[in-house]
Amino acid sequence: MRDKALLFINGEPPKFFPALDDYGLIACTDGAFHYLKQQNFSLDQLDFISGDFDSHTGSDENVYQEKFILTLDQDKTDFHKALEIILEKGFRTVDVFGASGGEQDHFLGNLTVAYSFKDQLNLKFYDEFSEYYFIPKSFKVNQVKNKMISLYPFPFVENITTKGLNWPLANGNLSITSRIGTRNFAIEDEVSVEYASGDLLFFVGRKEIEYPAIY
């Protein structure tokens, strides 16, 4: 059953596309619509395009008008508004492309939006380098041996214990103001994380590494 949604937003254009047949809904913000056109993406497969459309041409509106959902609320980002529409359409799992790259304040804003939806949606971001997402307090991931793993507290995590990492944690604490857990790597096929409180972003590198690329 195709119960997942695919969303493109206006960051760095994707270097690859997932299998579109895996998704029951495919959407983009109006900014992402521009790069999808340039990359010869099959625009007919889009279910909706959301935004204020202040940068679109008349030809865009004529051809794809039935797919446009106008969202004028300036108190929310286009990403936030697109997620609200996806929720209204009954989807709870969303793969997101185009969240990173470009202007970094947008990237930080996208993470903040993801945080606000973490209890309503299963959101997973993909870019050229990694996939990343908020994880529950008890979590396991498989098939990650020799891949870069980063743990980023949002903004803190208490009593965290990890297994399967080169630099494990045992009832430690992480905080964006003191200690974070970036640039670790998996030495086992399975990595597990347990923590008592806070919120944690989990990054998995797309490629295996041959040596610790830590800095």
C-alpha cells in the first residue's frame, strides 16, 4: 500500500529521485516547482503544488492550475503549510527532498518545522550526503555499518546510551550549548539509541566510509 507522501521543498535541488511508484501522494512547494521543471521531472505526477505563487508565470498557471493550492499565511513557511495539507489528506509518513543546501537559515527553519510536526508525522529528510530524522527514545537502525552517524540534540538529550558506534555513549548528556554527537560512525550493522528525555535528530550518511572522517 502506498501510504507515504513525497514532498519537494525549495532548498538544494535533489541529486537523485526516489522511485515515484512507492508514494501515494507527490507534492512540492512553488519554489521547488521551478527546479523540478529544470530537471525534467514528470510534473504530471504531482498531486499538488502549494505556495503563494508570486514567482510563477502565466503559462505555469494555465497548465497546472488545477494542481495549485494557494497558501498566503505569511506566519508559516511554505514547508509548514505543505505539511498541513498532507496531514489533511490523511498521510502520516513523508519523505522530504530539498530541505538542506542553499541559504542556511532556511535549513534551520525546516528543522524547526519538522520538530513541530514530529508527534503528528513520520518525517524523513534526504539529501546528497545523508538521511536524517527525529527518533523516538528507543530506536534501532540496521544496515549502517561503516556509515557516518551523527547525533544532534534539539536542543538537549539526557541519559543517552548508544550501541554499535565507534564512540559509544553510556548515560551521557548532549546539548547544543555544550556537547553534540556529530561525525561518529557505525562499527556494527545495527546501531541502537536509548535516551530518557529531550529530542534527537539522527543522521545516517549515504555512503560507507573507509576510515573515521571525524572533524
